[in-house]
Amino acid sequence: MHGLMTELAQRHDLTSVMLVDDEHDIEECRTAMQAYCRKVVLVRNPFGRDGMPKRLLQLRSLVSPLSFERLRITADVVRQTLDDLLGSTRFDVVNLEFTFLGHYELRKAPAGEKLPVLVVDSHNIDYDLARQYAQSGDSLFRRLYSEVNWRKLRKEELGTYRDADGVYLCSATDERRLLEEMPEARTTVIPNAADIEFYRPRADDPKPDGRTVVFFGLLSYAPNVDGVIHFINDIWPRIAASHPDARCKIIGGSPPSALLALAGPRIRVHRLRAGFETASRRGGSRRRPSAIGRRDTA
């Protein structure tokens, strides 16, 4: 998302509206985004707390016709912020990151102005991920919860796609999944990419030690958790057996207990949070949804 926005900012004026959960510093987010956005509107998510508030909202979603994902971002302050912005400023395009905000009225414009085009950036087919969790979740509760939630999520997600003027997806596989459900959808694929010049090794970088394997990513994201657990349980033992000095570092934000439990003398879990890092070790010294309006000035 950052890469797309910085590239768009070279040719367009961007206004960003984003929900910010409690774990993030709202002013730090604002300062970072002002580097490429003409205007940044950040809204503190009243339901953006982890721990017990999140668990209670999940329980509430079990008896609600709405998915947990939709309940977590449905608030009067969000609706009012979007209404005020879209009703006072004309945008050429409203770009919706993820589908979770799709129930708000996003195709709006000041009186007498042309309505904006609405497009959706689909990072995943989220209901399909939820369906997979229902089949292979790491606990009975997660499987039962996902079994209830994914059908509601499917209805909401397809409704957002149906209302949009276009959808862009990260992979041809996800595009095919969507078109199987909605053959009439207007889609294109924009693969994930990285700025290879930015990440190219520099002369003053520390030299690699040749023995460390690193995973870096959001550790609260279920597919990442599943991938790391699979790697440590099924692949790492073979690497460790053939390379006795090998080490593994798992780095990211909000690791669940299932990942923290993997830590050991040769496996370190580094927790990134709010701009600083802590490392936990066992046996010795051992990531919201956003709506982005684009206004073309050309």
C-alpha cells in the first residue's frame, strides 16, 4: 500500500483517511504519511483495542448478522468523517483499501459535482482465508468461530466488490477466485512489489554472517503465523541438523503465544512494537483498513 501511494503521489494529489488502532502512535502515522499525502485524516478506532475488548467484540459478532471485521470498523465517527470530507471536496477516484469499509457511502461529491469512481484494492479474498481457518485453525474455538464468521464476511465482501467500479488484486489466483464468484467484476492484477534500490545492500551495511535465517512480517497475521510454524516445525530441524551453527530470527509485531513458544537457544523471536524492539528467549538468554481519496490535478 505504501509503495502504491508513493508512486501515485508523483502524479496525483492524495488525501488519505485511515482508522488507527490503539497500538499505533497516531501522530507518528500522520508525520510519515504527510511525506506523500496532500492531506491526512486519521481517526482513532473506538474498537481498535486488542486483548479483552477484542475478544468481547468477537463474541458479540457470533450473534450479530455482521462479521467481526465489519463490527470493528463501524462507528459514527468514521461515517461522519467520510461524509464531511466527501461532501466538501471533489475527488476523481475513491480508492478503498480492503473491503471492510465498503458499507459506508463512498461515492459522494459536493452538490453539482461529478461523483468519484470507486475502486477497491483487494489485498486478499478475505472470506476465503476465513473459510480456510474454519478447516485448519489451530484450536477448536478458532475453527468454530471462523465457520460462523466466513459466510457473513463473504456476503459483505462480495457486496463491496459488486458496488465498485473496479477491483485490483495482488495475484492472478485471487482474481480467478473473484471472477468465479462474480464473472461481471471489472478486475486487474497489480502484484506486490518492493523497491529493490531501497533494499539493495550498501557498502556500510554489516556483512551477512552466512548462518542466520530471518523472517520479517506482521506476526499477528494468521497466514504469517501458519507459515512460520510450518517452517520451524517441518523445515528448520533439517537445516539445524546439517548446519550446527545456524540461527533463526523471527521479527515482527504482535507475535501470538504460539510463536513465542517456538523460541529457544537457536531461535529468537523479536517483538517489534511502537517503534522499539524487545527480544524474548526461552531456555537461557534466548499489524487498518483505510479509505484513500485521490484527486487528479493534471
